[in-house]
Amino acid sequence: QVQLVESGGGLVQAGESLRLSCTASGRTFSDLIMGWFRQAPGTEREFVAAIRGNGGNASYTDSVKGRFTISRNNAKNTAYLQMNSLKPEDTAVYYCAAGQRSWIPTRMYEYDYWGQGTRVSVSS
């Protein structure tokens, strides 16, 4: 089993930045694909970003490209989501996810483990 714990959410104004962290335990972290999803009130949970086990390659949803950066530090068993130039439409609960697929998954059912979420609220 893998346990994931997110942190770093908060309330910010539009244009500001936040960095989310996801710390994993329970198995070899470097074997896992790490992803971030988000869910705004009244909407479905959507893919945000993901990164391969060894880092380097990453995938992003179009709405965050150029503003968000996913990274990981395997020595610390931690994945990050740096969020810059935040917009009110980024307001959501952000969830960390871990998977074991061969390629970067972008759908919820392709991930095996989930954190409980951290809330990000961006005011205008």
C-alpha cells in the first residue's frame, strides 16, 4: 500500500503563487508515476499534471501549461506542484495521486493511490 499526504494549499489572490507538496510512504517511491488532479465545486475531478518515476518527462492539462510545474525529489519521497500566476478558476481541492502504468496516465482510474486533498482558493 501507498499513503499520500498533500500540503501547501491556502487562500491567495490572483497572480500569486503556491507550491503544493505530496509526500508518499509505503513502497519504493521512484517506481511510481505521480500526478495531480483537482476538483472545483460542482465539477468533475480533472487531470492537472503528472511526472514519470525518474522525473524529466511531464504532462500538463492545457489550462495550466506555462503556469504550473510538476517535479519530484525521490530522495525525499515527495512530489511538488509549483503554481504560478494563479487565477480564480484554479480554485479547487487538489489531489495527489500515484500510479504504476507504463505511460503517464491522465484519467482517474489509471491511478492506484490517492491523497485526501489540499484546498486552493484564489480570489479575484
